[in-house]
Amino acid sequence: MSTRKDKFSKKDKKYMSLALTLASSRHGLTGENPSVGCVIVKNDEIISIGQTSYNGRPHAEYNAINNSNEILHGSTMYVTLEPCNHYGKTPPCTKEIIKNKIKKIIYSVEDVDKKVKGKSFKILKSKNIIVKKGLLNKEVNNFYKPYFFNRKNKTPYVTGKIAVSRNDLIYSKGTKRITDIYSDKLTHLLRYKNDSLMISYKTLNEDNPKLNCRLDGQHKFSPKRIILDNNLEMKISSYIFRTANKDNTIIFYNKADKSKVSIFKKKGIQLIRSDLLKNQDFNIKSILKKLYILGCRNLLVEGGNNLTKYLIKKKLFNEFYLFRSPKKLSKLVAYKVFNCFKDLSQKYKDKKKINTQLGKDSITLYRN
């Protein structure tokens, strides 16, 4: 057995690249399970493809096997992540692979799940199936960074974003939009790729946002709304309150009048009481742990200056998108200044410009 890169052909790389594309298209949409892509090839022709299903089950390998109209005996399967080998809510993928007499399995990276890691390799080899790994290792490892982070830290992978004007304002009364329509599209793509979205009640009360995904046809993939609201001061006239239910909204609070609690509970909103730190701020690390337990794996934070600054200082963002508009906003009315540039540059050394090639906004991606 060898996993040296020179043992893989150009065709191997092409098929795995397709598998990675399939996995990427479902990022953030597969619940607690990682998004996996799978391609099955026979006689140098693709005979089936599969992806992890929405919400995580069935798995990509199972779907690829069941999507095929041809006999799989003697075929080769390309899969981005090591196939599972244990019984859960669905049978193990290794069992389906063995049953269908697939000849060769090529997967890119080992699963970090202790129930799987390295075990599938041995199971498949014991059934005389050719097994290779390591193909497109760098690209696939990069794709699974959020999943690996989830498993290691038991917290969501956190992405932040904020838009600032040319004169460093994030808010000026009377101005609804700072960035252009192309930056807005990227914002909605981020919402599509994250299963949850966090803001503070102050941002909610000022902006009355919808926090949904408005890409064509993708509204159903809008993230769950996570609101930080110490005393339940969120306006009940807001869009978020009016559209809230037990499945789409969670509010973390510390204390509030019983009458307020009753109003929010009647809406079906999930209320979670959370202790405050000595400075009266929420314990965000504790909240992130709780969100992970509740199934959140990819969290987008669209906070104001205070929440954003706190997460930057604590280095809780894994990624942060800074949108800078060429617009200059007015300081003649109520306004808010963004003052986190120094913290960003000190805490996040890995940064790159994203060239949209369409709009005039500048977008910088900072990574942990």
C-alpha cells in the first residue's frame, strides 16, 4: 500500500475534484454530519454521484450507490472523507460498499471521529478491496477545517462579517445600505452556508433585520436566528419576533420580568438563561458550547461594534469578512464608528483580499 501523490493519475484527481465540488455545494446544510462528496467510476466513465443529504443522512456513499442504475461490481469509488463503519441512524457505508462488490476505494482524508478514524481502511482491506487515501489531501483538508474544528473543540466554527463606510462608520441614521448589491449577495451566500446567525438585541432593534437568505430559491436554507438579549428588550414589533417559532429562533437572556418571559414563550421562542461575566457581558464561550450541543456547527455573527470587538479580542472568530464601501456616511446625525481595525490586524495575521470583480466594495477575509 502506498499513498504517495505520484500514485494518483490525472483522472483520479479529476474525479476527486468533482467529489470535492459535490461536498462543497452542501457545506453548512448537512446538520451535525460533515458534507461529503462521492463519485463512482467504471470503465473510465462516471456511473453515479452522491452527496451527504440535507440534515446529514443518508451519507454520500449510500446515495451514490443507490443513485446508480448500473452494476457496481468492479467499480472505483472516490470519496472526500473516510467512509463510516458503524451503525447509527443508518447502516455503515462500508457495509454497502462491500455488499455491492466495489473494487477500489479512494478517499482523501481520514475522519477525525474516533469511531471511524483508520478503522474503515482496515475493514475494507480485509475484504480484498483496494484502498488508497491522500488524493487532493491539501484541498480537502482545507475544506474540512470547520468540521475538524467542531470535533476538536465542541463549538461551532464562527464566521464574522461587518460593513464599514469609507470614513469607518457602521451606522448612520437614515442609511439602510452601506455596501453594494454584489457584497449583499456574498452576505446572503454566507447565510446560506451557515446553519445559525447571531446578533445582539441592540442591532436587532436598530436595524429590524430579516436575517434570512434571499438568494433566489434558497430561502428555506435561512439560518436559525440566535439573539443575545440580557433583559428581553427585543421589540415585539420586529420582523424577527413576528416570524419567530421554536425551530428558527433562540434567545439567550439573563433575567427579565415574568410577563416578558411569558410573551416570548407564547411565541414558541426557545429561551435559554445564561450567566453574565463580572463586566455584565454574556459568556460567549459558554454560549458557543451550548449552541454546539443544540446542533449548531457553523455560526455567522453579524454583530455591531461591541459584539464584534469582543469576539475579535477573544479571538473567537475563525474567519472574519470586512466589507469596506467607498461611500462616505454622514456624521451630522446619529452614527457609530467601527474601531476594531487594530485588533483585527493584531489577532488575525492571515488575511487576503477578495476580488468580486463586479462591485466597488473592498472585501478582506481574515483567518485564525
